[in-house]
Amino acid sequence: MEDISLLLSDIVLNEKFIYGVLSNVKKKSEATFNKVSIKPVLIKEEKKLQLTFEYEKKVIHENLDFLEGIEKIKGLLNEYFRQAMIFTVEADYHILISKKGKATILKKKPTKESIDLSHNRKKTYIIEDGEPCDFLIRLGVMNENGKVLSKKYDKFRQINRFLEMVEDVIPKIKTDKILNIVDFGCGKSYLTFALYHYLVDILKIDVNIIGLDLKHDVISFCNEVANDLNYDRLKFIHGDIKDFTELDRVDIVVTLHACDTATDAALVKAVNWEAQAILSVPCCQHELLDIIHNPIMVPMEKHGIIKEKLSSLVTDSIRANILEILGYSTQLLEFIDMEHTPKNILIRAIKIDKTNKEAVKQYLDFKKFWGIEELYIEKELIDKLNKHLDI
Ligand SMILES: C[S@@+](CC[C@H](N)C(=O)[O-])C[C@H]1O[C@@H](n2cnc3c(N)ncnc32)[C@H](O)[C@@H]1O
């Protein structure tokens, strides 16, 4: 193993390493994984070795400093594997371990090209196509080699867009304590898993994430996936948003495409917890459809298709305005949705503990303009709102 140690130190520390695979598990070993692939990665501007352990139904990544990584590879070859392929910029090495543990290293001409890990490397997505990512493989968005399936490309783009929105939020909130996060109406939870992967595996932030949904089948499916992936600080619970009492303090509330006033129930919870950040993509905003009316707007109201969009926009504008009154800085951003419907607005709100006084007047005038008496969200937050509306 001494020769292997020298070889690995030379190629890794001198940055000649491109890619490696350990395979052919020793029959008598107790390994539960079948293969380990290794590549250099940049994580938060630090160079690491990423070891991807491939099991029957899941993959697990370990990101290690170079020296730790070398030790780990040596240990794996010692105990579990009989073969390794190591691709470098100078040569390909084929390592064979005999039954007695003797290593033979065969050197061949290089067949792979160097990958650029420099800081200037252009990164198009937070999670890249071509890089195996455990939850995306488990959910069938990528294949085992990290290739995104063509029919899942929209989902892949949506996940990355969502993570970009989260990426902007993180520097604006406190992450010194464990972050409690709830995803209301999580459904099949692609975005919940993405959030966990991004915060825990990439940013190394301590989190406790709960996904909540009304559907029993999706909850048991998501718990099974979280378990397979070893996402041990992510759990899924069955229940209705308005009845959720599992946590007393929640830092980030996510609610993506929860229908109609379910979005409002989530916003109400977030405001009552004084959540540091809210990410919400509303959907099916029916509440105001038969309520809003202003004689000047009749040219828009008389067309069903326009009125539906109009009432969604009015609803989301009021939601954003209420959040501004209650101490949030609010932005409405375009979110890639799976369908081209009005459901592509994301409300991103950050707690700033400062009331936007202009928002109070805007809110009252706007409601009057549309003939709106009282909305679900207003009714639920009336005590808090009254403190501001009376001034
Ligand atoms: C359209 S799916 C969205 C799933 C996921 N958030 C996404 O964006 O891919 C909406 C989910 O919200 C759940 N939902 C709707 N109303 C809810 C409520 N009051 N409490 C909990 N879940 C609710 C539904 O069961 C459904 O799974």
C-alpha cells in the first residue's frame, strides 16, 4: 500500500487528479456499497475530494480535505475493493489488489481531460447536470452518473431556480442557531429535499426541516426517501397547515403551490412565529375571484381568463402588502413553474422588524378600490394588523 500512498499523494496534492473509481468489492468484506467514485470539487472556495458511495438504492457523498481523502481511499482499498481506476492529467492508473493484499499499479496513457476547478469556472446551476446528486438520483431526476433525464429537465431547472432564491436569503438571516424550517404543502417534496441538500450538504448549516402535507401517501413516500438518503434532520408529517403545532420557533417558512387560502394559512403561521424568511409560491387564488369589482376595470373583469389572472395578482399584491405592514421586506419574483400559468410568482419576504407605513395606506386604498371587505389572511391576522391600521 506504500506505493499507492505515494501515488495518491503525488496526484492529489499536485492537482493532477481528474477522477477515480474504486470497484470490485472483496467477497469477504462487509461493504454494503458497490462502488466509490472520487473527484476533486470546490466547496465554498475550498478544494476537497468528493467520495460518492454507491449503494443498491442510494448514493452518499463525503467531502473530505485532500489528506483525509487520501487516507480514506487507502483504507477503502485495504478493506473493501480489489480494483481502482485513477485518471490524471499525466496518466491513467489501473490498480489491482491481490487476494493477499498486494497492490499492482499499471500505468497507461491519459484518456481523460483535466477539469477546471478554478474560481473563475462558470457555474450555471447550484446543482449541475452531470454531477451525481443523491436526492435527484433517488427521485429519478438524474441517472446514477448524474445525467439529468430529458423529461425531468424542467423540474431540474425549477429546483435550481428555487435554490438561487434561497441562496439570496441566507446572508440576510441569522444562522447561528439551528434553523427550523417548515415546508407547508410539500407534496412529493423535490424542493424540500433540494433545500435540505443545499443547506446541509453544500452550506453545512444546521437545520431541522419538516415537510407537511394533507396526503398520507406522499408523507410516507417522503419519509422513506429521507431515510434512504440519511437526511436525518428532515422529516415529513401528515396534517393541515392551520393545525400545525409541532414547533414553537420557525425561522424559514416555505410554501410552494399550496392551493388557495392554504398559502394564507402558511403566511399566518409564519407571521405569528415571526419567521426570519418566507418563500411562497401561491396557487389557485380563488378567494377574490367573485369579489373584486371596480366599474373602471370591467373591460378586464368581463373576460373570465383575464379576471382569473387579475384576481390572482390582486391576491398576491395584498399578501405582499400585509407582510410589509407586519415588518417584512417583500419582493415578488418570477419562479419557473411546471406549467405556464399565473402560478409563477414567488413571494420572498425577509423579517426586518420595520413597518412600511406607506404600505398601510396602499393597503386600505387598494382594498377600497376593489370593493374587498375582509380576506382570510386579514381575518387571521386582524389583531396584529389593527395595531398598524389604527395609526
Ligand atoms: C400542488 S402541490 C405542491 C407540492 C410542492 N410544494 C411543489 O411545489 O412541488 C400542493 C400540495 O399542498 C398540499 N396542501 C394543500 N392544502 C393543504 C393544507 N391545508 N395543509 C397541508 N397541505 C396542503 C396538497 O396536498 C398538495 O400535496
